[in-house]
Amino acid sequence: MPQPRKYETRAEQQAAYRQRRAASEQELLARKGLPPLPAIPTLPGHVRWRAMIKQAHTLLSQAADEMQSYHDDRSEPWQEGAGAEALLAKLDHIQESMVPLQEIE
């Protein structure tokens, strides 16, 4: 016995798919802490872009803090070695990249 159709027409099926997909995209943006996309895709999403830039700055700041803590928690001989120099060089690059990011807002 064939199963009853969930949707009467193909158009209803496609509309339901588009609705599920839009809800999924909204949920993904909400999980990332971003505001929803503009209703009309051609409108600029300044609020969304600012939120994304702020999130990037926050991530870089957290990475810099963790790297500094990692360096500080190591022994003095390690801090004088090549590993520490490489870590501090990366930390300097991260901190330098945060300056222009702050100026974007």
C-alpha cells in the first residue's frame, strides 16, 4: 500500500524545503551569535559585519591571552629557548593584526 503524500503538489514540497532551509540558516547564525541576514540580500548587512569583526577581534584577543598564559606557565629554561621565541613571534603578529581590526569599527 503506497504511503499518503505529505504534500499535494511539488510546489508545496519545494516551499516547505525552502522554509526548512531558511530556518536552518537562521539557527546557524544565532548559534554563532550573529544577527540575522537582511531581508533583501542586496542590502548591506552593516550590523552583521560589525558583529563578525567584533567576534574576530574577540577570538584573536582570546588566542593572545592563552598564548601569553602558556608562555608564562612554562619553566624559565623553556622561556629562553627557541620554542618560546617562535611563540612570542606569533603572539606579536596576532597583537599587530588586532590594531587595524580595531580601527575598522
